Amino acid sequence: MIKRQNGLEKARRDVVALGIAAAAIIMFVGTGSAVLPGIVQQWTSGVSGGTDYVLVNALLLNIALIIFGWRRYRELTVEITDRRVAEEKARELAEIDPLTGCLNRRAATIETDRAIALAAKGGKALAFIMVDLDNFKQVNDLSGHQTGDEVLVRAAERMSSLLPRDAILARLGGDEFAFVYPYEAHAPDRVEQFVSRLIDAVAKPMDVVGQKVEITMSVGIASGLSGRFGEKLDCDAQVLMHQADIAMYHAKKQGKNRFYWFEDTMENELRFRNQLETGIRVGVERGEFVPHYEQQVDIATGKLMGFEMLARWQSPKLGLVSPDIFIPIAEEIGVIGDMSESLMRQAFTDARDWDPSLTVSVNISPVQLRDPWFSQKILKLLVECNFPPQRLDIEITESCLHDNIGVVRSMITSLKNQGVKISLDDFGTGYSSLSQLRSLPFDRIKIDRSFVSELKDEDASSKIVSAIISLGNGLEMPITAEGIEDDRVLETLKGMGQMKGQGYLYGRPEAADQVRKRLSSAGLLVEPKAASDDTSDTPKAKPARKSA
């Protein structure tokens, strides 16, 4: 504000200087007409005298004033020109993305509102198209930010080359772009054709800084209509951005590299998703997640060998929520580690009272294995809970092996050195190679339930299960079969060799108090004194009194 006032004051002074110069010119004309003829006559005749020196001085003063005023006027003109250039540069910085040359979010909002008004006058519909580059973070992490910036520039160029003249392209931030695309309301297929060409164009490989980069994109489309066709809704730029963002998120959730029109149901799903996220965060803090236990049995003898710990969430607002729903969300929002540690702490405390021969198996999320301190956290929990590491079996899925095999190997080795067992879970559903199975120190292979459940069909082929069992025998790795749900499957597996099994045939997962009753009736609980001993492998088991 002070600078602006100083500029205005300076401009006023310059205007005054210009007025002075103009007045001086007028005085110069009047004074010069009286003085100059006498001076010229004096110079030509050589006769001195006759000149009014006061008028001559006034004439010289007028000349000085004219020079001063003209100079100030020129300076004012240059300053105004520089100021206009600076204001234009400031406008560009405020409205243009410096990397790609597209409009930024602020300018996109203004231009979208303007385009909505123009489309309404022309009887057209308007599509707001939100674009997010898929897996762009991996490009930055693996190839560097210089490569990432170049990819953004190339992608913007490819998108811009396909846009019509009256379309608007903006970079909203990061790897998010947006278009404003006018179209005839009765022909939304034109928008879909344009978006399909856009997806194909951006997906073409890029040669960036000597590297071949391939990216895809997820697209959300909002038009102010309730769906692809529907009632016209009153909307502005903010509403369209919000709807397109929801549709784009839906496209990502459905597998990426595709587009979706906004539907009202998507917003309802998003609200439910946000409700789940909030509930999960609060539930972890309040201890709402509790372990349930599924029996693991020797299929030949029926002897109970241990339990697999499974997470259960009894939400006060949502009721019983399936792990298939809350575990992926917990992984995405980054609370799976805290949740898992809380569940393991409860499980270790519960299992201290069980017979020492019973093991506890715990599934580990791939997200947890990205934590370099994961193995230390597990060992710390074991010490805190006074639970023998020999009774713990960590289950790792095949997908974990492809994120960072070196880190996984280091963690597995660290845990095994302390006596913890490591199992390869869901074997057959991923891409484990024989070299990985041989080089990584796994103690057990678990056959995925999808293969085991097929054995219940009369014409089912047992070749895959037989092959996995043969592989385990060759590598000297015991086998656990998941998903045993009827006697036919059990009898088939018994004929294939010795292994552990689990599934609903043996009972559904049970809460800690139910497990305690089961073990008490079977004489598989230890007295509190034995349970509080150190990590001895063979404390004596004594039957506990049955509860009334």
C-alpha cells in the first residue's frame, strides 16, 4: 500500500512537471517574440545595447523549464511502460503454471466460471475433465524430479495438442490437470471419444533424459448433469471440480487408466469411505480392533497345532466391518502398522496362557515390510509381552517379495535369528520364483484357499495342489492348506501327505474368551505361574479349572 501511494504521489509530481513545461513553452513563445528580434538585430549590426536583459533571463529560464519538463515527461513514459510490463509479468505468475505454461488452479476457477456463462448463452453443455497421472510418484522416486518435471511438460504438450481452441487446460498441482470442454448436450459421446484419444496419446512411451517412461492416467468427468445424461444442476467451477475429482478417484479405484462420469452414488461412496477412514483412525486409538483366532490342525491326527490371528473390527457406529474392507483402507491411510502392533500385543498376551506347543500365526501387510524397523518392532513386542519367539509364525504374501527383495531378506533373516518362523502365505497367487524360495529362509508354504476349495468338486484336478506339495517336500518346507471347508477336501488332502490345515471345517475364527474356553476344556491352558515364566520352550502344561 505504501509503495502504491508513493507511486501515485510521484505520478502527481510528474504531471505537475509536465504542466510546468507546457506553461514554460507558452511563456517562451511570448518572451521569445519580444526578445529574439532584438538579439538577432544586435548580432547582425554589431551595435550593443537595446536588449532587455530581464527578458533575456526570463527566456533562458523558460528554456531550462522546457528541458526539465520534457525530461520528466520522458521518464514518466518509460516508468509507465516498465510498470505495465511488470504488472503483466505478475499476472502471468499469478495465473500461469511456470513449469508447463498451463493455467494454474486459481486461473482455472475463474476461466471455468466464465466458460459456464458462455456455454449457457450458447445453449451448450460444459464438461470439466479432471486428469491424474497414474503412478507418477514412482517416476519421481526412481528417475528423479528432473525426469518427473519433463514428463509433466510432455504430458501437458500432448494433451494441449488435442484440445479445441475454445477448451481450457490447467495444471491444478502436482500431477493433476484439468480441462474445460464445451460440447453439445445431446452428444456426450463426443466427450468420451476425446477423453479416449487423450488417454491413448499420453500413454505412448516417452524418451526422457535417456530413459523410456510410460505413464497412464485416470480421468473423471463432470458436466453439471446428474450423470452422463440427466437433469441440469446449478453449478459453478468449484462444484464441477469437486464432482470431477470424485469421478477421477473412482476411476483410480477401479483400476486406473480409464475414465468415469460423475454419479451421485460416487459421492455417497466417498462419504462412506471418509467415514470409514475416520472410524479406523479413532478405532485404532480406542482399541476397537481385536484379534480372533482360526484353528490350525494336523490334518492326519486332528491335533490342534496353533492359531492364525485375524483382525476384527466391531465399530460402535458401523457394526461389524469385514477385514476385506478396513484392511486395504488402513494400508492406504498409513495406520496398518499401528493396528497390527496393537493386535499382536493383544494376541501375545492372550497366547501366554496357552499350551507352549501352540503357535500364533500373524499376517503381515506389504506396507509394514517397507518399514526398515519392522523386525525390531516385532522383537520389541515379544520382549514386552514376554512371549517366546519360537511360538510366533510371521506370514508374508508373495506380493511382498517384489517391492524390495533385499530389505525383505534382511528382515526375514533378523527375525529368524531370534527364533521366529516365517511362512510364505497365499502361495500360487503371486509370482514367486524358485530362486526366491531357495534363497529366502522360509520355514513353511501355505497353499492359497482358491486352490484348496477346488478339490471339493467331483471333477476337480488336484495337480496344482500336488505340485505345490511336491515343491515343498523338495525344498524341505512343511505345508499348510487354507480353506478346508468340507470332508471331501479334507480326505483328498490326507491322501497327499502330511500337512497342517485350517478352515471352517474346524470352526470359524473365535474371540479370545471363546478360545480360552476351548483350550480349558481340552486341558491346553497353563497356570498363571507357568505363563509368567521366561521364554522357556518347554514349561509343563497343567489343566486349568473349567469356568463355571
